Amino acid sequence: MPNDIQREGDRRLDIFRLTFIAIAIVLSWLGIWRLFFPYDYVALTAVMIGGLPIFKAAYTALRSKSVTMEVAMSVGIVASLLVGEFLAASVITFFTLAAEFIDEFTIRKARAAIRELIEFAPKNAAVRRNGEEVEVPVDEIMRGDTVIVRPGEKIPVDGKVTRGSATINQAPITGESIPVEKNVGDLVFAGTINQAGLLEVDVARVGKDTTLGRIVRLVEEVERTKSPVQKFADRFASRFVPIVLLLAFLTFILTRNITSAIAVMVVACPCAIAMATPLAVVASVGRAARKGIIIKGGIYLEKLSQVDTIVLDKTGTLTLGEPRVIDVKRFGACSEEEIVTYAAVAEKHSQHPFARAIMRKADEYEPKVPDHKDCEIIAGKGVVCDYNESRVIVGSRELLHEKGIAIPKEADEYMSRREMEGKTSVMIAHDEELCGVICLGDILRRDVAQALTDLKKLGLDKMLMLTGDNPRTAATIASQVGITEVKAGLMPDEKVERIRELTKAGRKVLMVGDGVNDAPALARADVGVAMGVAGTDVAIEVADVVLMTDDFGNLTEAIKVSRRTFNVIRQNIFASILFNVVGIALASTGVISPSMAAVAHVLPDFILFINSFRLIR
């Protein structure tokens, strides 16, 4: 809070200085001072008041053995005073301060997204301690506490719902526009908003350790992570001022016109060149973060704009990563509900992924699945149990054959067709007869095909799938989304080797994975993208770009943001350099005066701000 007050005070002081100098310039230009004083003390006073921060910055720079814009402006102001150009000195002072004020305003606008993210975190929270509800500062909440969140309140921590249900707006974290339902056992994140319902949350993370805290930290670190183009701009700007001073000296030597030399120093604007990249990067990364796209720095934003090859994992990336019941096929008198119930009874206590998929399907019919008796798990084949005085068998053809259950030809053909599609089927027998087949498979994300089509329209037509899954399943998924190049049955190190081959061939590779088991491949690619990882520590740390939701369309948006950003950066740098070259040429030939040069000095900042504002909005 003190920092905010201090910054607000500094802004008001800057506005006061600019207003005072502007009034002084008008009075000096009107020549009113001539009625009372032999010298233009009005302009001189304006220079002293307004020039103080410029002179201090120049002194600090010289002490650190660097030559900055403030050094050049200070020389220009002092030289103008020495030759009696008091009005010119005050004009230079005014527009130097104006340029710095515009720069600060522009940077504040670019950082607005970071401030918005920080503001999503509440300051206080209701906590149950010793059986009583107390309100405490969020900083005092500890892991293991129980936080109470009422409708309309922001969730203050990351944690698991232990009681209640609610509709949560997760847009601050994931960028999702539609609220989601949260029930007992679900994870919730700090900064999200409880729109309806009462929740009790067991605290897992607080403050900087929450998902929101890590997002804010990553976005703040963007300013310290410089891309190659930003390093170029910094080097150019640092060498620019000494070159300008040299050109001003040469102008004086060749023309013997001190006014032209002063104009050369004043017209030059290295700050626009230096700001061209960080402004655009901070603006774009902050805006992307609000959409649930976390880009960890300017270097990755630049690399993202250059990618020409996309490598995709299958499980958890193109697909949801967990099997679902796709179809229930009847082969007897039992209904679909009875088939699923028999399978759920047998699989009730199993932790196998297929068992969990069947239990989720059973929840659609009966929230409470009955218990079985005398259950026998036969490894690799299935389960046999007793239920309602009958035997239930859930498993493979081999298991049913071993138990003496006849398998009709049409059931065998159905399973064979499903297996050709890369799906897994289990047979369900009850009362010594086959009653049905449940088909399971990993579900393709609903927006993947359209997203990959959009990526191809952006020119990213080289796509390949690298997966550890079996070739048949991989080929089926690839054909559904339009990927023609597939490498299946790969171990993690084989994925890394394939990406290495692509990069050696000169390809700029973007790898998309789930961020956990794909960590080596994500690290080896030019840009590693982890998706659907809200709250996942490993994924957020390992990837260069993090998509907080499972919306595959955000990958397309991330690439569009990167390309748009670097188009603006190139435009900013080109315009800044062109302006400085033309301005210095006009100043050295006496076409523009020091006062005109001071006005022109501010123009690149206006141009840069207007051009970059497209990214800030």
C-alpha cells in the first residue's frame, strides 16, 4: 500500500511540474517578463523546477558509467541556457518530462493485467477454528484449516471441497466464460468467485503457493526474461545516446551552429526503441493470462511466433486421458441399465481405470451401487462375483469361455469391430448367460479437430503424433483429427529423440503434452505447451506455455497472440529507428530548432503507445 501511495504522489508531482512548465512557456513566449526583468526568469525557473529529476537521473547514470537519454537532454538544456535560449530550454524540459510521463503511463497500462490478477485474491477469509467461525487475514491461514466461502465471495485459497456445493466462476484462473459446478471432493482455486452455494474448503495452498499466486509470479517474471529481439533493442538503445552526442559534436564542428547541435541531441528518442519490445510483451502476456494462457517470458513468446511444426501427445492431450463408456450393447433380455449395474456391482471395489469408467456410467442410473459377495479377481481377464443368488462375470472372451458361458457370433463380431477401432470391450454375463458388452475408450476432446484445422490455416501444416499407446488406437485418433504422421508405442526417451531429429533438421518445434509424463519432450522442444493443468504443480513448472483449461482452441489463440505481438514489435522498432534517423538529419541541417526538436522528441512515444494499445485492449 505505501508503494501505491508513493507512486500516486509521484504522478501528481509530475502533473504539477508539467502544468507549471506549460504555463511558464506560454508566459515566456508572450514576452511578459520583458516588462519587469532583464532576463527570462520565468523560463529559467521552469527549467530549474522541471529539470531537477532529469539532472538527478543524468547524474546517477554518469556515476554508473552509462550514458542515457537524460544525459543527452541535460546537455541540451544546459547548452540552450548558455547560449541564451531560455525558452528553448524550458520547451526541452517540458517535453522530456512529458515523454517520461507517457512512458510511465504506457507501462502502467501494460501492467494492468498483473494488477487485475493480484486484485482477484481476497484479503480476509472466514475460517473454522476450535469449532468457531472467525475472520482472519489470508496471510494467517494455514494448511489444514477449513475455510468457509459464502455466495458472492472470492475463494481465498487452493483446496478441496469438504462440504457443500456451489457454482464457481473460474475465469480469473482458467479463462473459462461459463461457471462450473463444484461438489465434495472437487478442487477449487484462490481468486475464483463463488456465485451460488455455501462451501467448506480444506486448505492445501495459501498466498504465493496457490495457482493464482504462481500465475502472478510467472507474469511478473516476464519483464525479467528478455527475448532476442528485446536484447537487440536494449543494446541498440544503450549505444544510441553516445552516437547521438557524437553526431551533435560533429554537427557543431561542421556547421559551427550550436543551435543545430542542440537540436540533434534533443530530437533523438532512444527510449522509444528501448520500450518497443517490453511494452508489447508485458501487454500481451498479461492479456493472455486473463484468458488462462500463461506464457513464461518474452523469449517463449518470440519462439512461439516462429514455430512451424507441432508435435502432439495423444493421451491427456488430444484425448481426455481417462477411459469412458462409449457404448452398451445388449445381447439378451437384460436392459442397458441392468447390464451396467451388473458390471458396476462386480467392479465396485476395483481401482482399475475401466472399473472407474463403469462406475461413472452406473451413477447415471443408480447413485448407490449394491454390494456383491465372494468376489474373485482374475488378473488380466476380469472379475467374478455373486450377486442376488446369481453369478456375475465381467471380463474378456477368454474368461467367459473358461467359465462355460456361450458367446454368440454377433457378440464376437461386435467386439472384433470395436477392437479394430482401437476400443476396449468387456463382456457381462449374468445367470450363466451373456447379457451384454460394454465398450470403453479414451474420448477425443470435442474441440481438437477444429483447433487443428485452424492451426493449419495459420500455416502450421506439419503435425505429428508421438504416443506410447498401441498403433491401432493411435491411428484411429489421428484419422479423426486429420493427423497423417503417427509414431506409436514410443517410450519417453524415444519421443525426445524424435523431437531432436526435427530440430536438427531446422524445424521450430512446438510440443503439446499433459505436462507430467511428457516433461522430457516438452523440455526438448523449442516451445513446450502443457494443457488443462489448473492447479498442477509439475505441469506449470515444466512447460514454457501453460493452458489452464482443456480448451484446445487456446493453443491457436496463443500462437495468434505471439505473432500479433511480434508484428507490433517489428513495427515499433522500425518506426522508432526511422523517426530518429529523419529527425537527426533535419536537426543537423538546421531545418528544425531545439524547441521543435523537443516537440518531435515526444512523437515516437505517442506512435508506440497508439500502435501497442491494440495489444493492451
